[in-house]
Amino acid sequence: MLRIEHLTKKYGDKAAVDDLTLHIQPGEIYGFIGHNGAGKTTTLRSVAGIQQFDSGEIYINGRSIKTDPVECKKQLAYIPDNPDLYEFMTGIKYLNFVADIFKVPADVRKKRIDELAEVFGLTNDLGQVISAYSHGMKQKLTLISAWIHEPKLIVMDEPFVGLDPKASHIMKGMMRGVCENGGAIFFSTHVLEVAEKLCDKVAIIKQGKLIRCGTMEEVKGDDSLEEVFLELEGE
């Protein structure tokens, strides 16, 4: 589903991501963990095709994000850590705008929007301008927009920030649903307890370098993910 091969991105002399290789298979929820500034966001933005990188390759379903970016982007959705929306639009206009971009048929989009808005409790708020939304409401709208074209790969940067417990629970179920239908999830998080319970595999990055990856049991053994992360960060 997603192959990151020897990804390197530098800012001046500093390597934000240094020769990173990760493979994410269909059906996997893959957690990406590291301290602030470790290179997580740079990696995720590169996968989404909105961050140029210096060397290496990224393949989505066998297509290169470098040479075939449009086809790659048709198959993925990217949720940044801070929702960046067109705040002059109403919620429903924004969702239809996204659906237009991905050419989702009118009857299909209406069904998906209605279902997801109901699930997240946004039905009565879609007529409001986005500038009137709280941070949590914006995050929920972003999630709906990401799921609207049923992408095969969903890339998320700290997706649980700003969500209430009910919305977090709903999103975990949606993430698992994507994988049960042959898709994959690649997301960063600082909430290690969530990652430990939710992820099939996890990768830990430090100063741009991959320092450990594998199944959750391979990475943490008999310890907690938090204990392993703190131990590796201290080395």
C-alpha cells in the first residue's frame, strides 16, 4: 500500500528525515512515534505529496508520488495536525467542494455526508460558516472530508488532538473499518496508550532516523510502549 524508500529531507545542513525506509501493507494501522522535531510531520507531508524531499522514493499502490502525484493523491487522504480549512465556507459547502475535487457522485456524497455528520453530531452545524466552529468541530469536519471519497490510504498527523472521547472512539472504529476493507492507516501520535491498543505496527523515529519498527509485540516486548519509547529516547 505504502512504500517509503530511503527518504531524506534536509533543511540546510540538518536532515529532518534521514534515509527512512518503511513499508505499510493493506489492512495495517501503522503508528509513527517520536518527539517534537523528530521528523514525523515532514515524513507525513512527503507521503501526502505536499512536501518535496531531497532523495529517496515514496510509492502508493505502486505509483510514485514524484512522477505520478495526481494518481497517488486520488488514493489517499491527509489530515494535518491543525485543520486548515476555508473558513469563509459553510461546512456543507466545504464537504461538497472536497467531493467535487474527488468526483464523488451526488447521490453517493449525500449518503456519506449524512451518515458521517450524524455519527459525529455535526448535522445541525453544517449550515454554519467554518469560522464559527470550535477546534473540535473543525477536526470532525476534516475527518468527514477525508473519508468522503473512501481513500485506500489515510495519513494523519496527531488526529486525536481536539477530539472528545466519543469522537475519538468513533474514529478508531472508522480507522479499523478502512483496514478491514483493504486500506491502510499511517498516523503520528503522542498518545502512546492509544497507539499501543490500536496499532498493528509501529515505528519510532529519533532525530530523523528510524530507530525501531515492527509489530507492536516486536517493538515493545513485555514492556509498555511508553517505557520502550522513553528508554530509546534516552539513549
